[in-house]
Amino acid sequence: MYKLQVQEDPDNPSSWHDVMGPDGSLLTFREEGEARRKLEQLYPVLVKAEKYDAAPKMTRVLNIITDEDDWPKKKKN
């Protein structure tokens, strides 16, 4: 699974936020290519500027990794 993030202020590392759908839920994608296409559709100017080094990086696609083996083992109550 992949999600999109956008940075509002390139000088503030804590200004990254997740991109939400029209219903307010997190936009997620099964394939990275699908996520990148949606990112370019939603933020065309930012993505194009990044491609040509005309602006600092303000968009990103993140891989959502799930914990499959529950390591380290959690104590059971």
C-alpha cells in the first residue's frame, strides 16, 4: 500500500501531511505507479517543478509497511 504526502512549507520539516480523499479518509493505493499518477493529477505544478529541479521537493509517495510477524513479541496480559 502507498500513500501521498505534501509539504506546505519547504523550510519546515514538520509541515508534511497526508493527502485525504473527498470523504476525509486517507488516500491509499495498491501500486506505486497508480499513487504517482494520482499525485501528479492532484499537484501537477509541484510535481513538474520537482522533475526539473525548479523547486524543492514538496511531494512524496510513501510505502505503508505492515507488521506481519508482530516482532518483537508483545507481552500478553
